[in-house]
Amino acid sequence: MLSSVLRSPKAIAINIEIMRAFAKYRAMLIENRDLKSELKALDDKINKVFKFLLNKIDALHQNKIEEKPRKIIGYKKYEK
């Protein structure tokens, strides 16, 4: 993402190489159906793991009994 924002010659060259890599990756997937199905299966497994972890995190947040008051950070005002 950064290489597409920067305007230096090196950033432009890197961005072009990234686009070429994605084009080759897409061409490989189109040519090889087995590879495509394996990647889809792997993607599904990763999504299941992320959903499981997010559900666990949500459950932890919902089961919090009481939240401790936070200590204020930064400059403190002193009243006279």
C-alpha cells in the first residue's frame, strides 16, 4: 500500500513488481484447479480459526464482572 502512495522511482518499481506478482499468482490459480481448491480449503480453515478466536474474545468481554476505573494519564490539573 505504501509503495502505491510514495512517488520515488524505487517505490514505483516496487509497486510494479507487486502488481506483476499478483498477476502471476492469479494466472497460476486459473491454470491449476487443484491449487485453487487447496487454497480455498486453507482459507476456509483460517476463517474458522479467526471466527473461533473472535468469539472467545467477545465471550471474555461479555463475562467481565466489573471494570476497574482507569488511572488518568497525562497532565494533572491542581486546583488551588
